[in-house]
Amino acid sequence: MNYRMLAYILGYILRIQALFMLPGLAISLARGESSAVYGFLIAILLLLVVSAASFFLKPKERHFYARDGLVIVALVWIVMSVFGALPFFISREIPHFIDALFETVSGFTTTGASILTSVEAMPHGLLYWRSFTHWLGGMGVLVFLLAILPMAQGSGSSLHLMRAESPGPEVGKLAPKMRKTAVILYAIYCVMTVVQMGLLLLSGMPLFDSVCISFGTAGTGGFGVLNDSCVRYTFLQQNIIAVFMVLFGINFSIYYLLLLREFSRAFFNEELRAYLGIVTAATLLIGYNTLPLFNGNFGDSLHHAFFQVASIMTTSGFATTDFNLWPEFSRTILVVLMVIGASAGSTGGGIKVSRGLLLLKNARQTIRRMINPREVNLVRMDQEVVGEDTLHGVNVYMTFYCLIGVVSLLVISKDNFSLESNITAVLSCLNNIGPGLGAVGPMENFSAYSGLSKLVLTMDMLFGRLEIFPMLTLLLPSVWRRASQRGKVSMV
């Protein structure tokens, strides 16, 4: 393990985090929010002091091991979450550190689960920081690092970082160099965010709301600035948010293909067709099932169905109505969508549509091999053969996904909430969604859970966002021993 390189990268990240807190500080100063100003100032000072140590730990060797990428990504997210919680805790707006950490991890992992009982009572500067964590965590902290830092140009080591942080069973390059890939991804991300902000402003939404809601939509996070999420916004504004939730749930490589005018490759992508098909089918089924709740007005039921399907499947977590009161059929569809999630390579969570497709394809091929052992059966995605390593990785991922979910459910069940509440609380956090059902429904929050349960759910959010393996790597003793020369790549 190259500890000096780890400290060097952490130092960069912490300085960037201090810089990103400045807009929140400026908003608090402008609005005279003294507690928030104090919280930001102390947090920024601590970030700068701690990150200054990295100046004295510049790596003599910039060699990067394959396993180092997993460790660095996991530690960066943990450290950023701890320091990101400081403005909430120091300002005493969230007086308990576990609660502040839960809220911050929920932000960075784009989960949107909250312990706040009154969002509107929070200072605007902290609300901005809370929503901005969604935007930064949506595309990825290390992807941002690759986009801006010349020290991360080595293609091999950069790929290790992106593989560890980016969602999906496989991570590919959009350009020959990983740094250029990261720049392309963030450029698309920024343009889409700005376009949504502009449309919300034109629809009459206040500037502060437009910025925060766009951050939450882009990161598919779901933190809002109103206690009732998006209920008070107009139908037009809700539709804009819903459409952009769906757009941010699409693999960003599709947008790159559109920019290259490779329309056939984009539109005939199997994952994209499955994703849009599921959104359409779920919207129609829920729209029909909830029709009596909207007095037979199919337009209203379809509107709210589309918004909630988009919100849950992309793991955004916004709400226009209390879907906790919907019929069991509709609520069950939403729970299924929680698990499926959005597309690989998007800002959404869940197991990803591509993984679901690969599991089904692999199961079908396994049955065929059982029937005809001599027949050669290959799993294909978009007419390309999927490697055995990828299929094995999907199976291992699902094994740990189920194991973590069961263990988490057992621990939080000590708090004596209903099985419905506990199961959806775990699914909500592990899939980075936000609201669940029962006691953690869209109009409720996670504040009633014990400190231990909140820590477990906090870990679930990190496991879900980093797709399990980076966090598990931290638990392996062999990772912390001196690395062998095998698997080493040079970092330019």
C-alpha cells in the first residue's frame, strides 16, 4: 500500500472540499445565519489544517497498485463524509454527530434519507451544502479528481479509481485517456444540471429552490428545501423534475454516443430500452391502480405515478404525494423498482438494470447448458460477448448485497419498528433511494432509529454507493501489508 500517495490524494480532496464549502459560507453570511457561519468557518479551517500535512508527505514513488484504487476510494468517501458533517454539528443545527454523519453520508451517496424533522428550519447556507453534496457525489468525488488534477493522468491507475467509484458491472473509457473521459462525463453532467436550473427558473421556481432541486435531481439524491419535498411545486415544475430524473438515470455514455451522432448504437442499447420500458410499464400500472385515489382523473394519477416511478427507480427520492397511502400493488411495484435501480454509468443507485439483464441472461444460458452440455452458449450484451470475469463479479456482488441486507435488517430490527419499515429502510439506504414505507415513508424520516441503527444504515449507504467491494477491501488485512510488485502500474 502506497501510504504517501494515499495521503497526497486525501490532502487534495480535503482542500477541494474546503473550497466547495465557501458558497455555503457566503450564503450564510449574506443571510446573517451566525450559527452556520461559525460551523462553516471552523470546518474549513480544520480541513485546511489537516490537508496541509499532505505537503510534507509527497510520494517519492507514484506507483499505483490495483487494490490501492479500492482503498483510496473507500477512504476518501469516509473522510469526506466525516469532515462534511462538521458544519451541521459545529453549528449545532444537528446537535448529535451520528445524526450529522448520517445526513452527510446520505448527501454524498445521493441517498436522500434524512433525520431532519423540519427541513425549512435549517439555515439556507447549510441547506445549500446539503444539496451540493448530492451533486458532488452523483458523478463521483474521484471522477472529479481525475477531471481536474494532472497527477491522475496515468491511464492504468486512473482506471482503478474510476472502476472503484463508478456504478455498474463494467467501466469503460469514452476516450483514450481516463482524464479526458472524466472531463467528458463532468461536462455532460454540468450542462444537464444548468439546463434544468434554467427551465425551473423559467417555470417560476425561486432561484435558491431551482439550484438545490437541480443538484438533488442531477445526483439523483432527493434532498429538497421544503418539508413536503416537491408537493408544493406546480405540475409543470414537477414534470420538469421527473423528466430530468429519468435523464440522469440513463448511462452517460449514451449521451456521448449522441454527441458523436452514433444514434443507432445509442437507441438500440439493451439497457436503455429495458430501463425506459420498465419506467413506462410501471407508470401505466401504478397510474391505473391509483386511479380511485385521484377521483378517476387519469391525468392526475398518471402524473403522480410517473413522478414517483422516476423518483424511485432513479433512486432520487423526491415525492409529490404520500405514496405510503397507495394500494399494496403500487407500493410493491415501487419496492421492486428500489432494488432494480437506474442504469449503470448513471448517477442512480440500485443493483442497476444492466446487472439485472446479465443475471437473467446468465440464468438462461445456465439452463441451456444443463439441457445441452455440449452446446456453446455465450452471454451477450449489445451483441458483444460478456466475459466470465464480469459475470462472476455480478454473482459475487449479488451474494454480498443479500448478505449485507440481511445482517443490516437483523441489527435495526432491535428498534422494534414494523417489518415493512425495517425492510424498506435497509433497501432505501443500500440502494441509495431515501424514502421507504411505513415509519420511513416519503413524509417521514429516520430520526426515530437508534444511534446503532443509524450507523448501520450509514454504512449501507456507503456500501450501496461504492457498490460494496471498495468498502469490503478495507476489512482485508492483506491490503494493509506491503504490496508486492505484481500488478503495479506507473502513475504519470
